[in-house]
Amino acid sequence: MVVSAAAPLLSDSWYQVADARVSLLGTVRVQQQRYRGRPWVMLEDEYSHRFFRVTPAAYKFLRSLTPDLTVDQNWRAWATSEPDDVPGQDEVVRLLSQLHVASLLYFREQPRSEAIFQRAQTQRSRELLGKWLSFLFVRIPLVSPNRWLDRIHTLVRLMTGRAAAAVWLAVVLLGAAAAIEHSGALAQAGQGLLSLSNLPWLYAALTLVKVLHELAHAFVCKRYGGQVPSFGLMLLVFAPLPYVDASASWALRSKWQRAYVGAAGMLAELFMAAVGALVWANTGEGLVNSLAFNVMVVGSVSSLLINGNPQLRFDACYILSDIAELPNLYQKAQAQWLHYGNRWLLGATDSVEPAADTGERAWFIGYGALAFLYRLLVTATILLFVADQSIALGVVLLITTAIVMLGMPLLKLWRHLTSAALRRGRGQGRSRAVAGVVLTASALYGVLVLLPLPYALRLPGVLEAHRSEQVWARSAGTLAELAVEHGQQLRSGDLIARLENADLQHALQATRLQLVETQAIHRHALLRAPSEVAPLQSRIDALHNRLRELGVLNDQLSVRASQDGEWVAPALHERRGTWVERGLPLGELIDRSRLRFSAVLPQSQAAELFAQRDEQQPGAQGQFRLGSDRATSINVARLRLVPFQRQRLVSPVLGFSGGGEVAVRADDSSGTLASEPFFEIHAEPTDAALQGIVAYHGLSGVLRVPVAPRPLYARARATMQQLLQQRYSL
């Protein structure tokens, strides 16, 4: 509770709490803490383990409360003795209601204390409504592990000390080395991670890792004297997972100790992931190997992507809050943005800013904006995941999300606009707030729904020559000679390479000798055995055919250029002296005199181009950038939209397996068979655009094609319709 000098001194609802006789409970323990160089007082109820942080001035006022005096009598006495530090009446009411919700107040009697109980009841109602609305995130306490942790306190200190840190570091480094060493096998094993046969082991690994995660929080909290009052189950999207209540770490004076408690779970998960990597890398297929693999994946992904993200209200958020010495960072960041809305949009001049200085203000503004955006991303991801499992459940979750993220804020805004609080503040009342809301809503509506904004399609593609030909080994043999070098210009018929095949030469020599022998026998049969002439003639014809076939194969040992162009084979010289199988690609002949950029156009985006563009229309209609020089835009002289669907990509670099953006089928070894049909668009660059540009056949890049301006709402609506149609056939 921060006492603000800018807040009004008197309150319209003061009469409702003036006669209350309250004081802090006798079980409240008090300790001093410092945050960002400023002193604070932490209040803890030793019985319920609830915590509340107040400023020294607020605690000084709370300490003066006694059941022998009413709140009004005590406040007046304080105003007389401490006129410079007297808190506003609204702040006193708010402070008492918050302490009452936290069960830190003792009431001798309850005459005319409706304001306190009304605010407390409102807070409880909000908490209950939040639990109902967050039915996908429910906590069920089961047991209290506090006594058990006290009995094994020696083990707790041993497993959370410096020796344990050294062991942790060694195991994590060894596990990381094992994962890197077996990265190929790891990627192959990861393809079956979500298969039905692996899901039971995945969930077993998740349960094991999360149990150790929560125990790590409890161990470190107990190491520094904190209490762990409960251990239970948390239903996260209907999946039961363990949790412990380590909120006692809030009372620790050292921010590094508090941060250690918050980081303990992630450290335990990384340790388990490293152990899993070592076991997986050193065992064969079986139960132990499968479980170790799942522990490794769960421990690493969960730690780095979920608990390690400070934008979510998980471990990293609390660690950041402790290190930055900004308790309740997530809530304070939200309150900071709400303050700006109240102050500048609704004109509430009495709104109290949560930030106490410029540093806190920067933290709250930046963190609040990033957390909100990331919350939208995570919410959308969870909605899609749940809808993939069940459309009905996805609809229910969508309605719940709309109520929480849109309906409830609008309801709060309506209540605020119709409240009596807006009648105060520099003569600006409800009309000022309503005008601000109407103007803001109108501006948003105009920008989102009415204002057409420029837009361009961003299409992945690859630069290719109009004329290019792959050169193959048409006969098997040993690469004996390379007549050209990589990058050399060739003409049609020029010798590229010469292969040698001893078996082929022996077959040629043997066939020639057989032909000579058969011809001699045939001449003898003409004089002595006329009945044998016909079979011998058939054999001669067969040997001639065999000799011609072998001659063709022998001629094909000399690899020659079939067209003019540049020889591209940067690694062929490394195969000199090795055996080359028939059909093996040796290189490529590329005519660089004419290049074009072939881009992949998804079906969902093709309608915009089909609707407004003629495939024969000339003129500069777009730009593309190559991966080798992303800072340079290459103007397009002509776009040609191929008016039929394709399934095969022009190059594997466009697919996922080649580092591209297009989803490809897992059963296609070439990496060029797309998961969904697409259209192809050809962009021919201007001659001047390629001057001074390093442009090679096969370079990947991105084509930017401007389309008709449309409002953001129209584009979002079209994207949502396409998503529902493609993903759920709706």
C-alpha cells in the first residue's frame, strides 16, 4: 500500500468505516525489506501464510490502530500529530479492505463497516468469478509437506547447496554435449513424439518432471526457513499436474534467495533433461530409452519455452520480478496501463499511478505491453490446440476467453462510466469520460474497419534460369578426368568429364572376339552344314546389337555439354578417382543470360492476385530480395501467374526440410512435395535491376507483390474464414 500525497484527503464513503474498531491480528509477523533502494514492510500471518506489502508510512498508521479507538478517532489523531504524512481517507478504506481480504485484520465489533466488507466481498466475488472462468486452470490442495521437509532438512540443505550446484553444472554440460553429439538421431526420434504409442510415456515423463520441479521449489524455500503449507494438483487444460505453495519466499529479505526459489523448478527440469539425454544416448531401444527421451524433451522444452519466458506468469516472471525488485510486476504493469486509461481517456484526475519513479514506469509500460501481446499469442495457441482436440470444447473456450478478455473489461468500463466517481475532478464528469470513450472507439473503428491500408503478399521463392539442365552420369564408371572447372562457360558438345569402366572394356573386347568367332563358324557352315546357317546368323545379329549397346555405354563415359551455359559443380572435383553410379547427378548447366524468380503462392492468397491481375500485364508489379543480399530490392519487369495448381516445389530449399517456409510431406525423401497444392508465380527482373547484384541460379529469397489496399478488419476476417475452412472444414 503506497500512501500518495496526490490522492484526495477526504472520502464520500468515509462515514461507512468511521466507527469500525480494528487492528492488525496478533499473529501477524512483521519484517523489514528493501526494494529498489526504498524500505518496505512485509506483513505475514503465521497461521494462514498470507502476505501483504506496505510502505513504512502505511505500516506506521496500521500499527497505531487499536480496538479501543474507532478508525475515525485514530485517523483524526494521526492528522493532528502527523499532518504531513496523513493518508487520504480513500487510501485508508482501500488499505483496510485489502487487509481484510488477506485475513490480517482483527475486528472488535462491526458497526457501520459496510465499506470494508463491501470491498472485501467484491474482491472475493472477483476471485470466485475468476476461478469459474479459469476452469482450465484449477488448483486442488491435497496435503501439507511442511513437517516432512522439516524431518529431512539435512538432505534439503545438501541438495540445494554449492556441492549440488557443481554436480548440476557438470551433469547439464555432459547432457548438452550428448544431445549435440546425437543431434541427427534426436531429430529423427522427435518425429514420433506425438504418436499415439508415445503419448503415455510423454505424460509419464511430464508428471515425473513436474513433481521434481515443484519439490525443487519446496526444497529451496525450506532451505531459507520458509513454510510450504500445501502440495496438490493443478488442472491445466484438464491435465492434472502437481504444484506446491512456495509463497513464503516473498518474506525472504534477499532478492537472490527469492530468485533462487523461483528458479529452482527450472534448474531441476534442466537437470532431469540432462540426465535423460545421457541415459537416452547410452541405451538401446526399450522402455528406459523411451522414457529418458521423453524426460529430456519435456525438461528442456518446458524450462526454456514456458517457465523460462518472463512474459507468462510462471517462474521466469517471478524471477524477473525479484531481481528487478518489483513485486507483483505483472499486476502492477496492468495497473499502470489502466491508470493511463483512467487519467487520459476518462479524465479521472484522482487516479493514482502505480509507478513510484521513472524506472518503475519504464518497467511497467514495457513489460505490460509485451505481456499483453504474448498473452494474446498464447491464448490463440491454446484455442487452436483445444479446438484440434474437440470443436465443441474449443467453442466453449472461445466464449469464455471472449468474456474474460473483452466482455468483463467492457462491463467494468460501463460501471465506471455510470459511477459517481466520475463526478469529481476539475469539473469534468461523466460527459468527459463518455466523450473520451466515444472518440477512442470511433478512432479505432475508423482505423480497423474503414481505413484501407497498403498491403503486399510476401511469397518465398528461388531464383532460377530460364534454361538449365541437370547433367547425369549415363554410364557407371570411375571418374578419371575432369576437363572443366566449376564456373567455366561451355558450349554444346564440350567435354566435361571422362569416366573409366574396366568391366565395360572387357565386355566390349569379349563381344568383339565372340563376333569374329561366330562369323568364322558361319562361313564354314555355308559350305559344310547349311542347316546351321540360320541359327548362326541370329547369333551374329545378337552380337552386333550387343556390341552397339556396349559402344553407346562406352561413348557415354565421356560426359559432354548438351547446351551452352555455365558449368555448376562446386564439389565434383572431390569425387575424382571414385566410382560413380549410373544416374548420379554430376552438376548443372545454367544459361545465366535470362533469370527469373519462381515464388510459391498459397491457395489462400491466390484469390487476391487472380481477382486484380492480368497475367500478361507488363510493368513493375513487385520486388524480390535474395537471401544473399537482403538489403537490396530487385525490381520486377513482369509477373506471370501460372493458372494451375502444383504440388512439387522447384527447389528443396523452399520446404521445411531445406530451411524454407513451405510445409512438405514427411514421406517424400526429395523434400519438394508440398503438403498442400499451391500456385506458382514467375517474376522476371529488369535488366538494370541485376546490374551489380550477385544473382545465381538456386538462390532463395522473398517476392513482395502489392495488392489492393484493404482495412485490417477485412483482412483479419478473411484470414479467420480461411483458417476455419482449411483446419476444421467449416
